[in-house]
Amino acid sequence: MDFNFKDYEVWFVTGSQHLYGEEALRQVGEDAEKVAKSLGERPEIPVTVVYKPVMTDSSSIRRLIQEANAHEKCIGLILWMHTFSPARMWIAGLGELRKPYLHFHTQFYRDIPWESIDMDYMNLHQSAHGDREFGFINTRMRKNRKIVVGHWQDPEALAAIGAWCRVAAAWQDGQGAKIARFGDNMRDVAVTEGDKVAAQIQFGYEVNGYSLSDLTSYVDEVGEGQIQALLEEYEASYNLTDRVKEGGEFREYLKESARIEAGLRAFLKDGGFKGFTTNFEDLTGLRQLPGLAVQRLMKDGYGFGAEGDWKTAALLRAMKVMSAGLKGGTSFMEDYVYHLDPAGQRILGAHMLEVCETIAKDKPVLDVQPLSIGGKENPARLIFTAPAGPAICASLIDLGNRFRMVVNEVEVVDPPADLPKLPVARVLWDPKPNLKVAAEAWILAGGAHHSVFTQALTSKYVEDYCEIAGIEYVLINEETEIRKFKQDLRLGEIYYHLARGI
Ligand code: MN
């Protein structure tokens, strides 16, 4: 997807005080500007880093934060206390801050100059305790924030800052984002339901329903020229099976898929939507379940959830933004079938049709095949396999009084065979720590069968997102042990019950 991170700003703000005199403050400003400039030039950090003057009193901090809140391009702040900055001056500002922020616990010089260190040096480079004073007031005010520790040229610290900047950009992208639902939820399904008003309050995006006639009026408008252009694009991008090639028995079905894609694209573009859901139980006026169209729209950065699953659609959009430009794909996913061989217990992830081609290892095959669900015309779909390597699955659920994010770290493996009769895109993975523990933990946590699967992001990104959103985050990984996991879930019940207040 196209996403220009440089359009987004992170403001680099340094705290100090007047105690040290003008010369020290000048030096602090000079050092901070160097750090800000360096961060902005690093490839790990994709956004624009803007240096802001050193803060030394409560009223200027408050003014700066009001400015940040109102600034459309500002997606968050990086805060650093170069010297000591008595933290009561931060109370008013932090109380009003509505943007995400990162506390960068760094120091201008990496090493102690053993031969020359004197009290002037000690006074100037005291983030070791200045940042602790600042940290205290954040904790005292119960503020969610990201803390990164390390020298400002330390690759680990830079990677952590870069990841957080991507998450902050995704958060900003989600504010006011619109998700379209065609039809309602798949009947009787529980986990795809949820409180859309609560989600708008918590995450900032809005979810609105549309009837299928809203969509079909766009699909019916699509002209032959648009269909032809899409068919050419398909031919250039995918390996078409004989039956969908020009003159093939299913060519007409492929043309209909192209018509649906063009109509859906136009609807989403006109309405300024960033994600959408479909429901195979309500396809009134459409001749096929949109498969290929959904796959291609996901590739372009649209969030998607099948069967009315708007939570996954919005989460996919957020994770698409976080991962823009990174290696590896991100897709809507479903835990489908198990391989329960004791020698290697695995999950085969797939969906009826809708898996994003960004996770394809090789050029996808484009085919039309019958679909046993939905009672419609044979739909077109891209068929491919995801490459081996680390990945995560993330699922957002609504527990009634709060949202919970469940993440599983997994390892994608190559399927042992070509699966020649499976007509959908697929991923085979080993969940960590193993299938038995991972599945038990996932089910205990209430994780859905739908998830966002990504080979571009680590669990840290999702954790940062949950911190910004202020929601519960549950991780299943190599260290997961069921007894401890149950305790964590129970603690979460108490904490989020109390933290929310009345
Ligand atoms: Mn599904």
C-alpha cells in the first residue's frame, strides 16, 4: 500500500529547568537538536522528526501540548529529560495531552569520559535521574506511554522508536477512519459482534452499515472499459488458469469479478472508507461473493473482515499502516484446519476466498471455482502459499466491558505437499509454544477464529497499539504457561474493571 510516513510528524521535546543557567540550557538545546536531527535521518524511523525548543516551565509545556493536540500532522511526542526537570511542571501539560507519547530515556554521550568528567559534566548529562523524576509523574498520573531506553544511536533503541512511530501513525490514521459494513453480521455468530459505539470511543474509528443496494448501484455503473483494464492488470500480475483465460469456460465469471472489484473500489473511494466487511449471507444484487476484489483491495491497504467482522477490518487497516514499506505481508486470516500429527502439530490458516496477496510466496494463481457456501455464481480467487518464517496472529474481541487483544507468535512452515485440490490461499504455521498450549490459551482468552496475520510486524507493534488505545493485551508465545496465563487473565479482569471507573 502507499502510505507516506514523512507526511506525519513526531515532535521531539526536551525538558530542563533554569537552575543551570543560560549556557547549560543553550548546550541542552544544541544536543537535543542533534539527537532530533539524527533520529529523523535514520531509516528505522520513517516519520518526520521535528525538534522543539527546550521546555523549562509549566506554561510553555502546556502551550506546546495544546499545539500538539490541535496539530493535524503531529502523531505524537518523544520526550527526553536531558537534565533534571522538576516534574510538577509537566502535570498541567500531561493532563491535557491527547496524542501518544514516547519517553526516550537516553543520554547525549554514550560513554563516561573517565579522564575529564567533572561536576559541570555531571550537571549537564543527568537524564539518569532526570528521566526518573519525569517517569514518576507519568506513573503517578497513571499515564500510558512507551518507554525506550538506550543511547540515541543504539540500533535496538532506534528500532523500538521506529516501531512506535509506525504504530502512532496507524493510530492517527484510525482517528475518524470510516469502516463500511455491507449487510450485517453473519447470523448467530458471537465473536464477530461487538459494541460499535464503545469501539468508536476507544479507538476513534467509526463503523457504519450499508445495504447491498448501495454497493450494487456502483457495481451496475461499471463500464466495459474498466473491466477490460482490470483484466489486463490481472493478466500482468497473476498466473491465470486456462478456464479463466480469454476464451476459457469461466472467463465470464472472471469478468464479473472485475466488475465487482471496480464497483467496490469506487464505492470505498467515494465514501473515503479505510476498511469494509462483507457477509456471504447477504449478497443481494451481487452475482458472486467478492473474493478476488477483496484480496486486491487488502493489497492496497484496505482493512477487511469477513462475515461482518468490523473489529478485524479496522485492526487489519491499522496493521497495514504500521507495516507499510516493511518486508512481509499482512492479511485477514482464519484458523481453519489442524494437522494433529504428534510429530508436528500445526494450523492451516485460510479463508473461503479472502486472503491478501501480500503474503504470497510466489506469483498467485488466478482461478474460478465453485463455492459450496452462499449459493451464488462461481467466484474468482487468488491461490497461493505464504513463505516460511516468523509471524503473528492478532485477534481483537469485545468482552462486554472492554476490548481485549490476543496475540500469538507463530512460525510459518512450508506445507509438505502442494495441496493441488485446495482452491484457496493458505498458510501453515506452528503456533508458539506449541499447538496444545497455544490453542488452549487462545480459547481461554476468548480469541476469535478470525485474526490479522502478519509476517511484517512483531508482537511489540501490537503491544504498543494496545498501550495507546488503553486496552488489554494478551500475548501467547514461547514462554506461555497455562497456569500463569490464567492468573494473568484473572488479573486483567480486576485491573480493567477498576481502571475504567464508573
Ligand atoms: Mn470467517
